[in-house]
Amino acid sequence: MPEIPEKQWAQVIEKSGSVEYKQIPVRKPGPDEVLVNIKYTGVCHTDLHALNGDWPLDRKMPLIGGHEGAGVVVAKGDLVGDDIQIGDHAGVKWLHGSCLSCDFCQQADEPLCPKALLSGYTVDGTFQQYCVAKAAHVSRIPKNVPLDGVAPVLCAGITVYKGLKESGARPGQTVAIVGAGGGLGAMALQYAKAMGLRTLAIDTGDDKKDMCLNKLGASAFVDFAKSKDVVKDVMAASPDNLGPHAVLLVAVAEKPFQQAAEYVRPRGTVVCIGLPAGAYLKAPVFSTVVKMISIKGSYVGNRQDGAEAIDFFSRGLINIPIKKAGLSELSDVYDKMKKGEIAGRYVLDTSK
Ligand code: 8ID
Ligand code: ZN
């Protein structure tokens, strides 16, 4: 049996806007739970929304954020079955738990469960060394998969993979990724490529441009801050100048949510994923109708989407730039994220 300490390091939000690195007790798992020794955890922009409390959704307080945690199962409750064992590698994702019996859960739409529990939001998450998680919902991670690389798959990867499926785009077609230089965006470029799609990246700055074009396989990059007319430039970069077949909106700003319907291709689909605070969608009724476009939302993924997203990663198809920091440095990562300075994803080592 692995030795489990009584105390551990964690990043705790006591009040909106600030986080404190301190020692807290290690919890014991309940009957249907496992205790995961988190080795690495990604930092998602959702964690910054949770820190600031800028969404119309109540969160736990005090709160330990984080929902991209990869680690090792060190304890399990009495009701947990044989399919998960001590020593197994597991991932803690945003969807911490769901009732498993409502209309949505029965149809594998568990993110829509009215009783869904959310890691790092309504229950404590992965910015701690030992995290309790519902056994039914932890992702199974094969032992040959590196835990630092797979951590961002647990939210960013699953979410964009699901979003790409929801877009209905088929191999050979073009998908615009709006916010391509961030964590979800970088993942979206890689999943889209692995799914046989062409990608068009929209974001800003030379670092992100270089990453999107030279590391992640985008066929074009539109800099939204330099462009005089984003709609025109996106159309010009797409096949026949008719616009991309699908648009994945993963930016944390309202404006792109009000532009996408204008450049998406006739019959195309706009998939909203990013959650900028207080933002509203906008689309001209006339062109929505005569172009027969679809606009929809996409919210994380179910357990099967998670397993598939991890499988893509384990086959070596997903490779995004990862920046490393210690769990103790979370505040610095938030500062960079606020300024939009992170190309790709930060992953925290919980031992530092
Ligand atoms: O299930 C979901 N729907 C889900 C899951 C996970 C995360 C939704 N999210 C949400 C987060 O809460 C957040 O609101 O997706 C959003 C993006 O998360 P992220 O990728 O973790 O954020 P980031 O790494 O900060 O990247 C955001 C990028 O958007 C760019 C920025 O430059 C940055 O690279 N961006 C902005 I701000 N404005 C833009 C614009 N006008 C833009 N890119 C293009 N056009
Ligand atoms: Zn997330």
C-alpha cells in the first residue's frame, strides 16, 4: 500500500481573486470515491473564471481549483469496483460526478446532468497533491502515457475533441479555431489535424502565430489584433473564399462570438465553447437563414469522449507546447493568462 501523508500542499481560494499556497489535511475517499495522488495538473482559463467568480454559477468557498489532474490512485472506497485499482493511473476532469440515472446520464449526456458535480468549482479540484474523485468518472490513463503531457487532455483535449465532433466537419473540410493560441485552441488544432481536417487559426502575436503554423499544423493564421477586417481575412484564407465549414470559438472575448456567423460557410456550423463573462452571441438573421447556418454550444464531453481523447494522445497524435511550473507558482501562471501571454498550456508539477 502506498504511504499517504496526513498533510499536503494545496492552492486554496479563500476569497475571490486570490489564492493561497498552504498545507491542508489529505481527505479520505468516500465509498464511491478514489484518492488520486495528482502528479501534474493543467491550468485552464476556467480556473481563472472560478478564481474571479465571473460566471452566473455558484461555486464552493473556500475552494481548491483545478480540473486537469493526472496521477496515481492511492486509495479507494468500499463500493469501488475492480476496474480501478490502487496503482492505476487516472485523470481528474471537470465533470467530477453525475447522478448516472437522470434522462441525460442515461443517454451518455452526463455533462448535462442537473446534479453534476464540477471539479475545482463545486467540489475541490486538482490544485492539491491528493484529490478525491468519483470512481465512475475518473479517466483511465494507460501506464505508458506520460502524466505531464496527458494532463491538459483531461479538459482542453476532451472539450475540443467533442466540439469538433459536434461541428459535423468531415475529413478534408476546413475548421476555423478562434483563440487558437491558447490551451483549448492549441489542442483543437492538433485534434482537428488528427481527424483529417484543415485548420485556420485566429489569435494574436508572433509567438502564437509561429506555434499555430509551424508546430500545430494550421494552414493559415489571422491576427485579430492586426487585421483591419477579420471577417474578410478569414473568408480569404478559406477554400474558394467561401468561409470555413465550421468554427470553434474558444476565445475569452465577446467580439468573435459576434463575428463567426458572418464568415462561416453556407451550411456551416458555429460551435461555441469559450465562456467569456457576461457575453452574448450575435448573428444577422438574414444571412443565418439564407446561408442555412447552425449555431450551437458544446460543453466538455462524456466519459467515452474522454477515453477517445486520451486514446488519440496515447497514439502520439496530439502534441502541444507545454510550459512547466510548480504548483506553488499558480499565481504567476494566472497573471500570464490574464495578459494572454500563454501560447499553449501551463502544466503544474505538484511536487514543487
Ligand atoms: O466545455 C467547455 N465549453 C469549456 C471547457 C474548457 C474551457 C470551456 N472552456 C472555456 C474557458 O472557461 C475559457 O472561457 O474556454 C475558454 C478558453 O479556455 P483556455 O483555452 O484555457 O484559455 P486561454 O489559454 O487563455 O486561451 C484563450 C485564447 O483566446 C485568445 C487569446 O489570445 C488566447 O490565446 N483570444 C482572445 I482573449 N480574444 C480573441 C479574439 N478576438 C482571441 N482569439 C481570437 N480572436
Ligand atoms: Zn477546463
